[in-house]
Amino acid sequence: MKFKKIIHYIIDIIKNIFSKKDVIYIIENSNWSIGWDGHYITRALKSFLKSDYRVTSKFLENTIIHFGSIHTFLKQDSFVSISRSNNIVVTWFHVVAEDPRLKKVPELNKKIDLLHVSCNITKKMLVKYGMQEDKIIVIPLGVDTKMFISSKIKQNILRKKLDISSDVIVVGSFQKDGIGWKEGSIPKLEKGPDVFCDTIEQLAKRYPIHVLLTGPARGYVKKRLSSLGIRYTHRYLKNYIDIVDYYNILDLYLITSRYEGGPKGLLEAWACEIPVISTQVGMVQDIADHKKTCWIAGIEDVDSLVKGMEWLLDNDIKRKNIVKNAKKQVQLYDWEQIGFLYYKKIYEKIITKK
């Protein structure tokens, strides 16, 4: 894996030198979420600009460089060195008060042209810590509505493949919520894995629950579920596309985060017609409607999360209405439309100033 990353890095340096583009979207050199963001955004941009995504900005000149996360631009307390001939855009998904990078906000103001955030909660936090409000552009995350589709007819077949009984309630959580990239035994509290387990513990007192997990570093959740005697299945999917089948196994998707930029799971579950129960984080506050497209609970409000799951499980009509409304809503966030917003609200602004 490390060798593949080195090769990927070298190939992208060569591309930076010899293949000139209007926009380069910088992703993390790992098989994770923003790599797909880069894929979809640059694909949507191709009608307007020459664009591509890379793992490094080295040797880029006279280009709009969009760092797809703050991690890719601010490393070990230092900003990545960039030629002054470039214009710089940075995405910052979510902010926690104790984040040491917030001390760098005044310097960040001077170094970048625009800052992209995916929700208004993050915008307010960054303004509070000194980010220039007129440099912040809010554009939500997107989803591939052609790939993420419902396939209820396959649900029992898919469950059998994972040895999950057809008579249980399957609750999904597809994220990374442990610290690091290995076992993840130490919880990443901003993602709320403790709240997730507390909620499942209460729900399992009334329903036969099976938890379906994907993503790396799920050790804390697995240990808690095992100690509670709650059945679970965990798969770390190497191919992102496979996650569509996993959504189609579910009865409910549960989001218990304290802080989020997305979460993507909201849109992906909506597109696959899976009802969502979520804390009021990130994009949920901007684009979801309580009891219409999603059950929304307060941060750390386990009682409300449990109530929402019961509300959906005990009433077929309400559950079908939420799924129908969410399916309609998610069409607004297809990557083709979101990519166009990137062009109009970010890149075109920079180009017209040149």
C-alpha cells in the first residue's frame, strides 16, 4: 500500500509538470472520501474548464489549486508551499473548538482566494475565529444519484451474503469514527460513536437489532456492541461503489455525530431510499426537514434518537412518506448540479478577477 502511494505521488508530480489544467483538486493520498469528491467535481467541471484531481500540488503553476480538505493544505502546523502564480481554494468541512488549526485562521486569510465549506454551521464557526466572511463559499456535498439507487428486491439476497437474518432490524453506520487508520479503539468523539452505541443499546431492548458497519477504525463501536451482546457485521470496503449494496441491506441509517461537514451518509441513504435519523449537525441543519425528510435530534440526545427510530419503525405510512420526500429532495444534490455550483460560485469568480 505504501509503495502504491509513492507511485501515485510520483505520477501526479509528472502530470503537474507536463499536463496543464485550469483547476486541480488536491485529494488525500488514501482510498477515502475526498478522493471521490475530486472525481465527481472535476468530472462535472469538464464542460466548463480543464480540470483534474491529484495527490500533490508540487510544481503546479498558473493554476487554480483547490485543496479538498484543510489536511491537504495545512500539515504539521505549516502551510503547503505554493507558487504565487497559483490561485488557492481550500475546503474546511467541520470545526471543533479545540482544533489547533484555528490559530492559523488569520494567516489562512492572507494565503487563499476563497474558502469552501459544506454547511453554515462551519461557516459561522470559522467567522467566529477570524475567517473573512466574504471569502467563505457555502456549497453542500453531493451524491451520484445514478449510482446510489434503491434495490429492495435484492435486500434478502444481500443479507444472506453477509449472514444477516431477514427478521432483524438492520441499522447502518458507514463512517470512520476511531482515531487513526488501524483498529480505532479510541473513539473520535466528534463522530459520536459513544452516542451511537448508547442509542443502539436502548433500541435493542425493544427490537431485534443487527448493526451493519463499514469504514475503517470501527474498533470502539465493535467492542461496545460486543459487550452489549448486540449483533453486528463490519466490512471495510475497498471499492466505494460496493457501499450501495450495503445501504440496500438497511432498514434505518443512524447519524450521531457532534460535528460534521456533511455527512455524506445523509445524501447516500436518501438516494437509496433508506430513512435517516440524525443529530442536528452539518448539512442536516441546512437541507433536512424534521419528520419530513429526516428525524432530527439534538446533539447527544439519545432519547430523541431512539424516539425517532421507534417513530419510523412503528408507522409504515410515516416511514414511506419520509423516504418519498427525501428521494425528491436528494435530486437537488446530484454531483452534476453541485459541480456546476463549484464552477459558478468559486472558479468563475477567480477567473473573472484575473
